[in-house]
Amino acid sequence: MPKNKEVPFAAMIIPWAWIIGNKNSWNEINRFTGKMWFFGGIAIVLTVFCQSIAFVFIDMTLIILMIVIPIIYAYGLKRKV
């Protein structure tokens, strides 16, 4: 995802339309999101090998963070521009 062009079906789609018209914001947000999903996915895969129920909550927290942090990042970019 870090090198995708502006196509809505292969990118982080945020409900607000401020990034659609700005290619720099689109690229910056999706590169950040791609790196976040990559490393978050590795962390989730590594927790599969643990047998504790606590790791279910860790996985859910990671998934929520992987969704929420890029949205906050996009909003911060909008405020900066």
C-alpha cells in the first residue's frame, strides 16, 4: 500500500472528503497507514503463538489502534494544511 496510486479501492478511505482532492495528503496518509498495517499485522501474527487469553485483548487493541491512529493522523494533516 505505501506505493499505490490514488484509487479508492486499494487505500485507506476516511469518511471525510478532505484527502480526495489533495494528492500529497492522499499519498502521505496512505504511506503512513500502509506502514502501520504492516507492522501491526506482524505484531498480531506474533501474538498467535502465545496461549494466554490476554493476547486476544492485545490483538483487539492493536486492530483498533491500526484503524484509529491513521484517522487521527489524517485529521491532523487537514488541520496543518
